[in-house]
Amino acid sequence: MSLLVKGRPQGCEIVKVTPASAGWKHVGFEAFRLSPGESLRLTLPAGREGCLVVLSGSADALADTQRFEHLGGRLSVFDERSPDAVYAPPGTRFEITGHDTVELALATAPASGRLPIRLIPAAGMKRSTRGQGSNTRYVCDILPQTEPAESLLVVEVVTPAAHSSSYPPHKHDTDNLPSESALEETYYHRIDPPQGFAFQRVYTDARDLDESMAVGDHDVVMVPRGYHPVVMPHGYRGYYLNVMAGPRREWHFKNDPAHEWLMT
């Protein structure tokens, strides 16, 4: 099975990954586009929490009886500002209506339902710069492990043209805390300009998994295990939204020993 899931260029549903389609246990991911005035209804499955992220555009969201107005507002995921998001427990019913052209993401993962619906406002999200030189990238923590959730970890990253990201190659597929945690992961890619592409490789030490992909705008790469670096070619910026989840809600990773020297 290929780890690359191609995004649809038209229609409301852009891309969808479920635990069943991915062959794993934890992460679910969907992305949608709405026209001005168009509405979308979604219901979180039993036993799965969700994080709804307004990637671009502005929308109103009704989550059960709670209304959130004018969420988002970015013209593009490449704007230098954070998105708005809504956390919701299992069974929550969403109705989202776009004020303009809107792009949405819904991340899901296992949960018992002990946490309430809440707004995750852009103003409260930590933004940071990671790496140096041609390994510099820009990070926004949407739902990090320091904020309440049962399983989900959600982060977005912008990688400048001709830069690498998720690099040096690292993995988080072994339950060996505190040095490494076991987390499934999806990468939802956006490219600027959109006719460009990124390169992503997913590989293990034993090379029993070793897949290299040319990734287009709106594509998803699934990372069930192994190292998973990303490289942007000259002239094209990259964005990705990461969703991670596993048996324990902690992010600890191990760098590929062959490339650990890059940290020194």
C-alpha cells in the first residue's frame, strides 16, 4: 500500500484518511473546501475526539449547542498568523458555514469523552522558529501536549523554498519513554505556488519500509513508522499540518544515527 494519498482538485472533500484505510489504530484526518455560504455537517464518531482547524478563509461553526463565529481569517496557510481551531469530544455534531472560500481540516483520535468542547484561539498558539540555515522552518503549535486533549497532537509547519524539514530524519515508532514515543502521523501538504511539489521519504533502519514520494498540493503522506524527512525544491515553499496520536500522548523522537552529526 502506498503511503501517499492524493488530494482531490475539486469538490468539498479534499482528502480522507481513516484508521481502517491507513491500516493503523489512532490517527484520522480529513480536509474540506467550502464555497462562500456553503455549509458542511460532520459528526465525530463514538470513541474519537476531534480538532477542527480553519486553515484558510473565515467560517462560523456550531459544535452541538456552542457557536463560534468568524473563525480563521487567513487568506492562505502561508500567512504569518496562526489558525483558529475547535477541540471537541466524541459524538460532537459540527455545522460549519463559510463566509468566503474556506479550507478546513479535521483531525481525530481515540478518546473517552472526558474533555469539553472549547475554542483554541489563534492568539493562544505558540509560534517558533526551528533549525538553522537551510534547515530553518516555522512552527505553530495548534494542540501540543501541554494543552488538554486525550490523544491528539496537532502542529503546522512552513518550510521555505530549498529548505529541509522534519530533519535530520527522526522517528517516533517505539514505546520507549522518555527517549522515544510511539506515534502514528499524517502530513497534509500545501505547496506555494501550487503547481510545485515536495519530496518526502519514509524509511526504517532495516529498510523494510522505504518509500520516497513526490508530493503535490493537498496530498497526505501517512507515517506509520520510520524516519520521515521533507525537502522543498528551489522556488517552492511548503506547508504541512501534522496530526499525531498513539498509546501515550507524548512526543519524543529519535534521530537517524547516520545523520545525527548534523546536530553538532
